[in-house]
Amino acid sequence: MAPSGSRSIKKGCQRVLYWIPVLFIALIVAWSYYAYVLQLCIESIEDTGEKVIYLLVYHVIFIMFVWAYWQTIFTRPMNPLKEFHLSYSDKELLEREDRGESQQEILRRIAKDLPIYTRTNSGAIRFCDRCQLLKPDRCHHCSVCDKCILKMDHHCPWVNNCVGFSNYKFFMLFLAYSLLYCLFITATDLQYFIKFWTAGGRAHFRLREYLNSLPDTQAKFHILFLFFSASMFSVSLASLFIYHCWLVCKNRSTLEAVRSPVFRHGIDKNGFSLGCSKNFRQVFGDELKYWPIPVFSGLGDGCSFPTCLVNLDPEQPSSPRGSNPASKGAAEGRQFPSKPLRESQSRLLTSTPSWTESDSATDKDRKGASNLGMTIENEA
């Protein structure tokens, strides 16, 4: 009883410690709200029109920022479906086998009915010993959450959560709105910071004269420190946001950018890339109106993903001849039984040509027809 009790106490302490970064961010945001709304806008800005505009724009950005941050923190990461878990008989059969090759034969037999195309570096089936399941493509085990997370990007201590398939869009919006929040504060606070800085470069009596002209000493401190904080956070958030925009355009996770996925034919860092437009829609969805809102609108079920590979795994169920590899991956994704999300949110990307591709094909047909007509006239 004592060892188990000590372990539970240790886990409880760890859970509390994991929330410290989130609490730090919450305190910073709460202070920035007080400093900007009360000390800058209400106490320091005298022009009523400027004050109203600043407060309206600020609160819109603030609400979207807090909403996205909340969604990133409290959206539970999705775990693999039951089809990827070993049955009781398969577990017993796997435990009886001592040789690694025999165990791989069992895993390969189970994986034949599942849309799994990625492998380990040695070419073996990706299997999680702790969760006792075959890992879907892009799924990884998080040591902090102690679970397998679908399309895991990373475990973020600032949100105390795993960023993966279910909340990656929220994480991107959190970065975007937090960057916009800091930039807006920096831009609107700049003129008051310059006045303070200019006064600070003059003689001591001039500085004291300027300080006395401001409403109170407390506002002076908040105006100065608010500008410094917002500027520093803007730099770090901008670099992180640009990096994740690049990942979205390449259809890679942070883990895949560090270690490229391995398929049966070998390593392919662009194996899941379908082009910038489709890669973006895989995260944000097809409907434009949902892109800036922190509600789930991505495509797919998180367990299978369309690929751009030419040489797919021959052990997987084959699609009808004549279909290209990307449509093959999408078709197999649609045949996969259960979907944890609504049907409108769970359809995979298809390789249907876009309207631009269709128009270009139509133009080519028209040009071909006109060229044929000209050839016939010349022969006549």
C-alpha cells in the first residue's frame, strides 16, 4: 500500500507542477488586461474617440485569443480507435512468442486490415508496448500524458496538453491571436512609450516634470513595462507562428520535421504532403467561415491520412486499378469503419481536381480541338 500511495502522491504533485506554466500565462494576460484597459486607455488616453476604438479592437482580439487558448488547453487529445488495439487472444499469442520476427509476423497479420503505411526505421510495424496497440500513421506515444496521441505534434507545457489532431487548429489560432494581441498592444502603446523614453533622456527635472504630468506613477510603470513585454513576446511568437505555418504548408508535424516518417519503400519527408492548399484544408477544413474560429473543422478521422506516395505498401488492401496513390489512401480512409467525429468533419481529402485544374484541362481540350480543325482545313 505504501509504494502505491507514494506513487499517487508523486503523480498528484506532478499534475500540480504541470499547471504552473499555464498559471504564469494566465497571470501575464490578466495583468496585461489591467494595464492596457485601465491604466492606458481609461486613465492615460484623453481623446474619447481614440479610447473607444482602442477598447473595441482590443476586446475583439482578446476574446478570440482567450477562446483559442482555452480550446487548446481543454480539448482532449484523440487516441487510436479500438480497431488498432490488440484483442485478448492476440495479446496472449504475442506474449507466447519470444522471437522478434515471430511477433512481427503476428503484427503484420493484424495490420493487413488497417490503413497503416508507416514503419519503424528498421522496417517493422510500429507497436506501442505500453498501450498495447498498433500505432496509426503519424501517431506517437506521449511520455507525459502516457497515451498514444493521433497525429501528435508535440507536448506543450504552456498549455499543459498534447498538441495533435484534435486541437492543432486551436493551437495555430492561439499562436495567431496571441501574436496579433501583442502586436496591437505594441503599436497602440508605442507613442506613449516614446514620450516616456524621450523624457527619460533629458535632465532629471524634465523627467520629473513629465512624470508629474501623467495621471499617476502607477500608470507610468504599466505603460513602460507593457510595451517591453508585448514587444518581447511578439518576437518569440512570430518565429514560432511562422515555423508552424511552414509545417502546415508542408503537412508535417514537429516530430516529423525532426524525424521524417518511414514508409515501406524508405524515408520520405513529403510522404503526406498533398500540396499547400490541400495541406492547409486538412487542418482548417473546406469552409472558409470556420477558419478563424476555434471550433474543429479539419478533415479526416486522425487514424488514416491520404499520401502522395507512388509505391504504397503491397500488404495493405489494394484499391481498384487505375486509381492514383492519393485517391487510394483516401478511399481506404473512407472504408475504415468507425469515425469519432461528425461525418461533415470526418471526410478525408480526395484527389479530385480543383476548379483550376478542371479549367486548365478544358482549355487544353479546346486548344486540341481548334488545332485539329486547322489541320483538317490545311489538308483540304
